[in-house]
Amino acid sequence: MDVMNTRIETLEEQVAHLTRTVEDLSDIVARQERELALLTRRAQMLMEREAERESQGGGVVVVGDERPPHY
């Protein structure tokens, strides 16, 4: 009977650890979902701003190694 009790206790401990791990992972996934939604909204806003800027600016492309027009 002691062997059976020990085995049951071991299984209960494992289940408790696994339950905790699942809860922790669930919290992490929920946080990542919120962060992803926020980043998606920000990226969409940036794309909309850039599209608006391009439509207002006449489609000027700025290349990093070009001199500014005042030179």
C-alpha cells in the first residue's frame, strides 16, 4: 500500500507542476497576443501615415547617400 501511495503522491506532484506550467504558458501567450495586437495596430498606423505622406509629397523618393537639395 505504501508503494501505491508514494506513486500517487508522485503523480499528484507531477500534475501540479504541469498545471502550473500550463497556467504560466497561458499567461505568456495572452501577453504576447496583446503585444502582437498593439504592434499590428502601430504598424498599420505607420503604413497609413506613410501612404498619406507619399500622396501629399508627390512620390519623392529619398535615398540615404544623396545630398540634400540645398547643397
